[in-house]
Amino acid sequence: MLTFISQRRSRNCEGSTRRDFLKVGALGMGSLSLPALLRARADAAAAGQDVKDTSVIWLWLSGGPTHVETFDPKMTAPAEYRSITGEVPTSLPGVTLGGTFPKMAAVADKLAIVRSFAHTNSGHGGGTHFVMTGYDNRAVDNGGLPTRPSVGSILSRVRGPNNLDTGIPTYVRMNGILADGPAFLGAAYSPFDPNGQARQNMSLVVERRRLDDRRALLQGLDQVNRDADRSQLMEGLDSFEQQAFNLVLSRSQQAFDLKTEDPRIVELYGPRLGQQLLTARRLCEAGCGFVTVNYGGWDMHGNIKQGLEQRSPQLDHAVAALVEDMSQRGVDKNILLVVTGEFGRTPKINGGAGRDHWAPLSTLALAGGGLKMGQVIGESAAKVDVPKTTPIGPQDLMATVFNVLGIDRRIQFVDQAGRPVYMIEDGKPIEELV
């Protein structure tokens, strides 16, 4: 067994230890070894079973972004309701976005905008839990713990915590979001956190009964590879064990390192958020199934115009760069970008020139995933307060993501009470997208 593991013992909001490790050989509690899983996957493919390698980049705008000034400016509404940043025309005839998103507007033909997303929890914690898991949990706003697993953790449970071909973690957290953990699925399916000490403080543990080399191999991954070559450690291992050893020691590390990326692409994405989205794209191409990125600061109760002028440019630039790059690389069929937050904002501007929490209506932006892009789905009412068309809820978004990832939306797991429960009870994939 090969295990890259951090010595850190910090805990997340659910009280579980962060999965700051890569494990090759044993992939979580009670699971098969990696070589065995690789064999199982090969057997499944040979039998004609569908094995999806699709991925999701989940861009979370924490705080609750205004739906009006982002993706539904509604300039036909009364002045106190319409977008106070105006609107900008998009590449789709007759469709506009909020005035601070010109670059996203230019790639709107590669986006799908949902203007009828809605749920019933206007609390930051509860709303986040609702959108991240598909289930309401009002106790979270009063200090309660998440009770349902996030989509990333569900995928980790379905596919295994590591990609069977590359060793890349199935679920990576670029920065934390409430309710982004495994809940009753168990800590083995928590997200891998590359922002911790895992990549700076890794040690290699090798079972001596399986490998002839008796050295500690603590000089880093390059030294490990050289030692392996010199001592011919790989001789005698079957092809799946060789695959597990070689791929994890190489590609799984390079995917996190932008120094190996074309500098022109790095510059294209821009700073901070752009670098995170570029890393997310690289991780997905290397076999990661679900990456969360949190870009906060959207809780704009006052002076929303100033807030948007500060927060929008980086989001606008980074998302447009990712969407265009995915299209040019041809990975938009395999990688789905989801842009959302916990809720929208009140339709009417308040006395502080801002907007307050509002769950009855918000918006989504999606790109790629092999879905039907270049469209606006749903419509808001005249005062952008509720959906005019049939509401699309968190479980519908969840079902759409399951569809992209190849997860059966009737899948069940055993909860903390020992009962099998559905991950999705009544959600259906968004019809216009699939």
C-alpha cells in the first residue's frame, strides 16, 4: 500500500478530519485495493458497462449573489426592481446580463442561464445546505451540523475516493463551503484539501513485505521514482499495481502545479480566482470528478453597485476564460461548470441601496457537461421576485449534475440511523439541458 498523508489533524465544520491525503492501495474504509478496483473497472469496460469520466467544477458565490444584477437584469421592471448596474447585450440575440459582466456576455452562446431557480430557505447556512445537498436544514443556521452529503461526497462514494486510473482524488475542495462534506457517508468521502499541508508535508509509507527497497524514501517524489528505477521495485508487480504506483507518483502531483501549464494559458485566466479555476480544469482533465471553488463576498445588503464593481470583474474574467478554454480544448463535453450561491437577493432595492436575502428566486449559470448550451431557461415574474415559469429546485440541479456524472438518481445509501435513504427523492434533470 502506498499512502501520501499529512500529519495535520485539523477538523472541518462537521467535526471530521480533513482528508489531506492521497491513498494508493487502500482507498477508504472497507474498500478494495486500488489494483483490485482497477481490475474491476477493466472488467466492467470489457463487459460493455458505461464508465463515465465526466467532472464538475462547482463555483460557489458565497453570501448570496443578486440574481438581478448578475443574470436577470429585468430592465422592463419598475426602477426600484431593475438592475442598478444596467445590462449588457450577449452573444445570444435578445438576451442580456447585468452590466458588470461583459466578458461572460460574450460567451453566452456557451452558457445556459437558469432564471427560475428557487427554494425556501433564506438563511446563509440553511440555504447553502439546501443547494449543496438538495435538502433543507434550518438547524444549520442555529449551529446544527449538516445532515446530508454533498454531491461531491456522493460521487466519491460512488467512484471511490481516488480516480482508479490516475490516483487523483475524486473530490477536491479548493476552499471550504458549508455542507460540502460527507455527513453520514463517513470521513473517507470528505474532499481533499490542497490548500492545507498535504502537498508540503507528505511522507511516503511503503509496506516492506511488498517492496524490496528498505530505504525510507523521504527525499520527495522524484527521489522515489529514481529509487524505484535503480532497485527494480516494479518487477514482479502485476500491471495494475504498476499503474497504481506510476500514475500516482506523477500525474496526480503535476495537476496541482501551474508551473507545468503554458504561461500564456495562466495569463489568460488572470489572478486568484482565475488560477483556481485553471487548477480545477487541470484536475478534471487528470481524472478528478468534482472540484469546489468558493469566491465569496456577495452578501451585499448595502451599496450593491459598489460591491458589484469590486467583485464582478474577477468573476467575469475568470469564468469567461474557463468557458472559452474548455471549448477550445474540447473538454466542454466532459466538464460541467456550475455557478451558483445559496440564494438570490430581494427584488426591491432597500434603503441602503442594497438587496437582502431572498430564496424564492435566484439564478444559475452552467457551461459544458455535454448539455445544451446557448439558451435561457425559465423566466422570472415582472418584479423579479418569483419564477413566472415552473420553478427549478435544488434537487433538479442535483439530478442534472447526477446525469452528467453518471450517477443513478435513485441511488440509496444507509444513513446514521441505519436506514437506506434516497440521495434524490423528487428532483428531475432540467429538461431543456439534457
